[in-house]
Amino acid sequence: MSNMQGYYEILEETNRIALATSVDNIPNVRNVNFAYDTNRPGIIYFTSDRRNQKVVEFGKNNKVAFTTIPTEGIPHVRSHHAMVEKSKYSIDEVKELFLAKVPGYDEILSGLRETLEVFEIQIKEATIILGYDQQPSQIRFE
């Protein structure tokens, strides 16, 4: 299995990441739903209410770390070589990705559509962990 194949297999198995930020040496982590498009390798999308504290944190320091949250077993992807920014895509342009990936996302849209912003995590390098008995592998996105 190639690193890229393993990466996408892990992303397919979950719809949540733990996203870590840090401002003024104070780390903060939260779980967020995500979606991705295989046509844009190295990009993970998530949405947030633009009034949320994490959006303020992104403006102060856009360097982030994340790990996928496994639904079963050990396999996960993690990175501390990533940046977050507001996406050029609107919620309407990526909503099908979220509707396919995140159960109940239509309810989120109906309740928060007016204040939702789309963000992108741009991954430079990620580590793929398949199990305790296997060496982690690296994947780079240019």
C-alpha cells in the first residue's frame, strides 16, 4: 500500500480531527468535523461559526497541528506541519463533501449557514500510523 493510499484510507474511516492551535504559548485543542477532496491532496476542509474563538486564534497564529480521531483501532494521520486559512470556497461549493462525510451535517447547515465559514488545513507533511507493530510513514504535500 502506498503512503497516499494509506492516507486516504484513514481519512475515509473517520470524520473528526483533533485540531490544535497555540496563541501566546497557550495551546488549545478541539474536535472538528472535516471533509476532503481527493483532487486537492494535502487539504482538509472544516467549517466553523465565524464568531468562534478558534477563528480569532487562527488570525493570531495560523500554524496548527492535528490528528485524525480513529473510530476503531489505531490507524490515524497526524501532522504538526500544517497551516489553517479561510478557504476561497464557499459553503455551497463544498457542502456536498460535508453532506457525504458527516452524518447530520444538513442540520448544522440549516442552523448555522449564515455564520459558517469554510477553512482549509494545508498540510506540508503528515505521519501515517497504521499500528503499534508497524513503522510510521511520512507523506509530503508540495
